[in-house]
Amino acid sequence: MNGFKVKKIQSLTLGEKMRRARAEKRIGLPEIAKNTKIQLEYLEFLENGDYNKLPANVYVKGFLKSFADYLGINEEYLIKSFNKEKSIQQNIAGNNAEKHSPNKINLYKFSITPKIISIFFVSLFFVVLSVYLFKNLNNFVSNPELLIINPATDSVINDTKVLVKGKTDAGNELFINNQLVLVDDEGVFSENIILREGKNVIIVRSVNQFNKEVVESISVEAHYSAEEIKPPENPIPQEETKPAENNSTMETPAITAEGEVVTDETVLGVNDSALAKPVEEDKKKKKKD
């Protein structure tokens, strides 16, 4: 046998180093906590190795510095032990977590690239398109809905007009006798239609956005009652108009010129100059005589 002896070198933990330093100074934890302003429970966590219950590392290093200064020992001696032991605890905790959740996905391995963005938007487009086609599949393969509520076909109307009312698919264009009619958001429409005396045919047509249409024909018989065409109760009397007299025929009074009378019962287009001319001629004849 060789003469060498094997010695076991044991490494002290941070807690053991702190307890040994206190024992050499014969100082208890409450006294250290009071003089260093460190909470007693934090000192107990450090000595017991409960590092997960401590605040952030920067604060813990401050606690160890204050502890070392108060006991007169090297602070780096304690801080290195703390860093080493906490790192070991974190590695052990990480390995245990991986064992309990082996299928956990590490999100840090994924990164967003232009290719992933393109795939996302293309997929989103096809999803939206599929939803749109699914909602409008009925409009692609079938005719639009058209329901006539009023009037009933072959009905008799005692009026000059009738209210055509019904329902179709919202968003459709609706025509009554080729005239466009307004349709509300729920597909309801109503319109007054003028009727002729006798039989009337009303044609209602609904067209959807894919140009599919449905047509309904309604026959109604219109009879106007006497009350609707009777004259007013108090008619206004009209004055009788006499035929106008012929203005071309005028009665003219007798004209007297120096004791002689010139008369003409009917004179057409008489004026003052025409009447004065024969009077002047008579005066000239008398002077000559």
C-alpha cells in the first residue's frame, strides 16, 4: 500500500458560510437584520437556500454586501456562492419542467418572415372567399324569393288603384309593370298601381345580383263605383254667353248739314272724313248757284 491518504474536500453552501460567519462572531440573525436594515425573512431564505422566494438578484447582492460588511468578511466570497447555487437550481427546475411537458413548443425558435406573412394573407383570402361563397350559394343555384301579399289574384277591386305589396330577397331589384320599385333592407316593397276599367294584369319581377329572376303575374278586375265618378254636390252656375254681334254692321245717326239731313241706316267702315266729304261738296254747289 502506498502511504497517501485521500481526504474528502467538502464545499460549503452559501447558507453554511453565513451561519459559520455568524457563529464565529456570535451574532444572531435578528441582530444582523436590525443593524443592516435587511428583512429577517430574507436572511433566513438565504441561509436555507430558498432563492425563489427572494427579490431580484440586484437586491440580493445588496443584502450579501451589507451582511459581509457587518461581519467583516469578503462579499465576493458570498456573491459567487449565491450565483453558482441559484444557477444550479434554475437548471434543475428547467429540466424538471421539460420532463413534465415534453411536447411544449419553444416559440423562440419561430420567426416571422415575408414568406410566412404571404402565406397568412393568402390563407385569410381563401377563408373569406369560402365564407362568402357559402353564404351566397343559394343565390348561385336558385331563383330569388318573391312573395305577393296583396292583392290576391283574380280579385275584384272597386277602386281606380290597388296597393301591390310583397317581399323578396334583400338587395334585389324589383319591377312592377317594368317600373323600378324601392325595396327596403328587409326585402319588403309596396306600390300603388293605377287600374283600368275591367281586367288588369300586374307583372312583378325580382332580379338578384347574379341576374337570376323570378316573375309573378296577378290578374285583378277593376269596377269603378258611381260614387267615385259622380259630379260635385254644389256645382258653380256658369253664365250664359251670347253670340257676339257682327261689328261690321253699325247704326249711324242722321247727319244734318245746313238744314239738310243726310241719313244712312247702314254704313260699313264709316269714319269722320268720309262723312264730311259730301257735306263740303253740297256747300260748293250752293255758292255757285
